[in-house]
Amino acid sequence: MIRQREIREMPAEERKKKLEELRTELVRLRTRVQSGGTIENPSRVREIRRTIARILTLEKQQEVAGAAAKPEPEEVAK
């Protein structure tokens, strides 16, 4: 499990790479379950989903903070 602090310390490229890896693993686990198989650790699905949500939440927070820091262009008077 990746902690929030660890996610914040990751560079943006590494977060994107980790997000892709987690999504791939989640698809693989879901496919295995749908095909009638069993997985070693069923709680791993929940853990992966939560970690993906943590990464996406941090990305969104940084996007909003970046947008708030940039001044909006002033409207042109007609």
C-alpha cells in the first residue's frame, strides 16, 4: 500500500507510471475473478482501487492549486 505522503513525494512522471501499473493490475485481477478463478488476496482489489483514488485526488488537487495560482486574463473592454 502506498501512503499519501509517499505519493506526494513522487515526481509527476512516476505517479503517472504507477497509476498505469495499478490500473493494469486491477484489470488483470478483475479478469481473473470474472473468468471464475480465484485470487490469493481478495482485499488487494480494494487496496488498488483506493490507491488509484489517492493518486487521482492528489493530481486534481495540484491541478486546482495551479489554476488558482495563475491570474485569469482580464476581460477586454469593448
